[in-house]
Amino acid sequence: MTLDVGPEDELPDWAAAKEFYQKYDPKDVIGRGVSSVVRRCVHRATGDEFAVKIMEVTAERLSPEQLEEVREATRRETHILRQVAGHPHIITLIDSYESPSFMFLVFDLMRKGELFDYLTEKVALSEKETRSIMRSLLEAVRFLHANNIVHRDLKPENILLDDSMQIRLSDFGFSCHLEPGKKLRELCGTPGYLAPEILKCSMDETHPGYGKEVDLWACGVILFTLLAGSPPFWHRRQILMLRMIMEGRYQFNSPEWDDRSDTVKDLISRLLQVDPEERLTAEQALQHPFFERCKGSQLWNLSPQQRFRVAVWTVLAAGRVALSTRRVRPVTKSALLRDPYALRPVRRLIDNCAFRLYGHWVKKGEQQNRAALFQHRPTGPFPLIGTEEEGDSTTVAEDEAARVLG
């Protein structure tokens, strides 16, 4: 999807990016990050299309400390991407270039864009579609953890879709190596996807730190969000949202969860465990019954009598389905006026129309949290916990942080 171009999207001049321009021809803007622009680009020799992430690293925009930090983080990201190259569900780094003013990372072009954009269009996904996406995501996470890599910023915006709707995990800017037995303390990630131990670690100097389990918590948040169309933890005051996260307080509310299986609810509850020791690993999650339906159907060895009984029950079931479709009550005007959101097809229509009209989900109160999907600014290596009304990243006072910790 092509985005509007602003002054901040100007292309580097030839002198600042000669090596990149000799090989690639940059085209339209297809995405933006906190400190980067993503463009479609064409390989001059072959005509193949790729995506290039362009980061400006100049003293005009960043302090010397920030410049060094961005360069070091990009080098670390490049190293990790080369280490995980070849996995079918992780983005492939094609090329990288560095000049005094800019850094370029060339990737596969994922034409279908972000899973986040796909979700905003669909409102919520079916269990079948969600199962396929989550299986691929967990396989990528399992591979990362097996190589002692923690992603630390899993969210729908960092999951890309190719032409066949297969996913690729991207944006390894917060990723790092973590050897067994070691812990991390840095506060980074995106507010709604942060694990409780990350928040507690940032507020308590005596906290032992966190490990790779934070990625599985984020997987639980993503799984919930894909099925409900809204995140599990949200409040218009960010400090209260963070408290909900630390307490693991979420609900399977009606009507979004009325027709979801107990199996997927069980998987979510096992991923959203406040205690990281009780949380499923990626390997354990892939063995959960929710994913058993992905496997090929097994042949049944039935006797002739059993086959006859199956046929009889199939005919009876088909008859009941046919009768039930004839008995469906028509939607009346009074039912629509009384509670239009209770009817799933109407609910999806309302949400789709609201998104297309306003460009974001409309808040309907404390429990209507679909707008939280758009409060996804990533946090840098600085405190994000705020007391403001709409979730800006300002530092919370020490006494209020203590109250949150209880």
C-alpha cells in the first residue's frame, strides 16, 4: 500500500547513498517507523522488487549518543537477521548499506502488508485463519528461542503477509541474544504487549529481570486480538492498563467470545500467565490441542456396522441443519434498534463502516477498546509508564508506580 509522501520522506542525495543507488532504484513509500521510512525499491540489474528500510543518522535529528545508539541497534539487528536467514516465517535480509548519514536495510517485499492492516479490514479473524497464523508465528518464535534470541516486540504491526497470505516476522530492532540463565532489565517494547515481568522489572530494582518468556506473553495478546478484534488489556488511562497487565486481568466478554471454542480460550489463558514460569513455551504451545486440527486428517478403520451408523447420523444431522435454516427468525427493526451490536453480522458491518469513515475504531466507553489497536507507539530505552488520559509515554511518579505494584 502506497503512503502519502511528506517532507520527512525525502530521498537521500546521491553522494550520501551512492553505493545503494548504484544497485537499487527507490520507489514509493510503503511504511514508516519511529525513525525510519520503508520504500519499495527495484534491483537495477534484475528488475526484482524489494523493500528498503532507510534510517537517517545525522546530527540534525539525533544527539551524538542517540546516533551511536541507532547505529549499534541497527548493526545488532543486521547480525541477528543474518543469523536467522532462511526460516520460512522470518523476513529475509537481502542487503545492507551504511553511509555517514544513512543506513539501508533491503528486505523481501511483502505485498500484502502488515497483519495489523489486515485485521483492521477484517475486524476479527476466524479460528481457522488464526490457527494458521499463530502456528507460523510460534514456529518462528521457537526457532528464535532455540538460537538464544528474544524478539521483545511481537505485535501485528511486525508480522507481514506475502502474496499467499503466509506470515513473516519482521522488525528485529529490539531483539537481542540471551544466553541460558541470563536475564534482561531494559524496558522496551509496545505498551499493550508488554509482559508483567518487564513492567515489574522497570519499577523494582530488586526484581531478577526477565527472559524469553516475554515473547510468549505477546503471542497470547496477539492471539486474543486476532479473535476478538481488540486487545485484552486496555484502559484510557495508561497507568490502569499497566496494572491490568501486571495482574493478568482480562475477560472473554460477549458477544465477541460467545462463538469461540473453549480450546482456544484455554490456550490464551496458558499464554497470559502472570508468572513466567507457568507460561507455555513456544514448543508447548505448538503441542496444544488448538493446533491439532491443523494436522492432516487420520484414516478411520471402521467396521461395516460402524460405517452404516455414521451414515445414518450424517443424514439426520444434515436434515436438522436444513430445518434450522428455515426456522431462522428474521432480523426485526426493533431488535436492531435495541442492541445492534449483539448481532455478529451487523456488528462487523458497523465496525467496518466506522473504521472506513473515521480511519480508526470508535471508543464507546471503558469496555470498547478497539481504539487501543492504534495506541501502539513503540518505546525506546526510556520509561513509558504515564498517568495521562490517552496513553502518552511520560514517566510516572514513583509513588504512583508503587501503588500500581501494590
